[in-house]
Amino acid sequence: MSPVLSRSLRLPHGRAGRRRARQAAAALLAVAALLLWWLVPDREAEPRGQITFSTGVPTGVYQRYGELLQEALGRNLPEVSTGLRDSEGSQQNLARLASGEADFTIATADAVATYLREKRPGWERLRGCTRLYDDYVQLVVPKGSAVRSTRDLRGLRVGVGQDGSGVRLLADRLLMAAGLDPAKDVRPVPAGIDTMPGLMEKGELDAFFWSGGLPTNAVLRLSERFPIRLVPLEPELVDTVHEKGGPSRYYRSAVIPADAYARAQDGEPVATMAVANLLVTTDRMDAALTEGVTRTVIGSRDRIGRVVHPAQLVDLRTAIYTDPLPLHEGARRYYRSVKP
């Protein structure tokens, strides 16, 4: 065979071989890239940015919880900067979320239900992340007070919480259930837990309502320097409030344990009512970031709970129940990831 003919026969075979080699190399590169994607974390996928957490009054449980959660988020989401902002409480917190002034907050379930029921601005954007711990209603009076029930508050100076607080909602509902007009039958003082203890010490308050986790440091410290007593809420009063339906259905009968405020309770439990707290965001919040925040809340329970005792009650089994709010997709993603 001539050299020319020999080359013409080998050339197509050589081109095909080189094409197959290139295809094999491309396939190997694709497999290598896939393995690299699978084995090496995508740093760019980590949540990043800045968020604002609306908390509560400076000496309340919301504020302290927010401070400790801020530290936990700094460890778990290093590319996310978390800022805290004081507030009057649940009602103001929800308004801030809806308006975009805050990204995450804590609010009581009854306050959320009220916000939704009244269709306040942005109500349809609110989403739940986690059911946290319960707040307990605490009606505080000086030790020697003649007040033995909510009905005995008639004509007295009563701290009812700030206008933007969940305490104000509770106080008004309890007073009305006791047959008292909150605006006329008592002398309402719109103060928060940061100032009510001091007002009572100075003799400027006869009683005050508070709703918070147990123990609330402001009440505990007051009991250690000034003689106070917790007034039980009558079972029929709690039933009357609960039977109103709507947002009131989120209240339940409860008992403040005898050791919550040893000096204020004389070793006796106190009948009251409780309501759940929810971690809330909006549908504007990024799913990956919301998933990271939810994971941090559940994962930091024990660490935060050593300082803020109510946080010990955050439970993965019940955290998903954020009624009356639907779960945010990011929170749903987290719960699916830990489902047994």
C-alpha cells in the first residue's frame, strides 16, 4: 500500500480517537466539578447581610433574650450582623416588622391574632418561625395591700403596660372580664416593666400587671428589696376571658410555681393564665437566613436558658406550631431537615 493511501486510511481513525479523548476529558472534568461542589462548602451560599431584631423594654425578658440570641447568631451566622432595638412590646414589634423597620421579633400569640384580626398594615406579610416559651400574667401589689382579686383594683392606680405592649392588651381584657372599665374604673398608668417597680417603691402605684417569662428579673429584684405579693387570678375570670374567643383563645389557665418569686409568694403557687410567645418575621425575609436564625434559636436553647430561664422551655417538638401565623418557608426548611 502506498504511503499516501496509508495516511488517508489512518487520518479518520486518528480524528475519531482525539474526539473521543476530548469527550472523555470533558466528562472527567464534569465529574470532578460535581465532586468538588459536593465535598467543599459553598461559602457564597452562607447567609449574609444585616438584620434588625425588635426586642422589648430594657429590663424585660424580650430584651435579655434578644441580647443572648444576638451573641448566638454572631457565632452561627458570622456573615450576618444583628442589631437590637428596644420597643414597648408585642404590638409595636409587629408594627415594626410589617413596616420593614425590623426583620425579626418576639410577640405573644394573642397580640399576633389581634394584629391579624384587625388587619393592621402589613398583616398579611407576617410569618412564624418558632413557638418559644410562655408568658405568665403577674398582678403585683405591695405586701400589705387589701387587693385580693382583680375586682379589688377599682379606683386604684394600676400599671397597665405601655400602649404598644402585649401587657396592655392583657390588662384591658382582664379588667373588663372583672367588670371594670379600664379607662374609668381604675386609674391606668401606661408604664412598662422598666419603670413600674420603681413607681411602686415610691408609692406612686397601687398595683401593676406584667406578662413575662418566669422569673422576670425586674419583678424578682423588686421582691428582694421591697415587700410585694402576687394576686391570684380567679379561675372564673380566666374562663371569662378565654370564652371571648378570637385572640383570647390563645390564653390558658396556668400556675406560677411556688419558687418563682420565693419572697413574694411565701412558698405558695399562684393561679394565673399564660400565653405563648412566637418568633416572627415576614415573607420578605430570605429563606436561607430565616432557616439559619431558626436553627440558632433551637440550637442555643440551653446556653441562653442558663441566663434567661424561660428559654429552657423552647422545645423542638412544639416549636413548629406558630398558630395563628403560617410558617416561613425558611423555618419550614429547617424543621424538615431535623425531622426524624
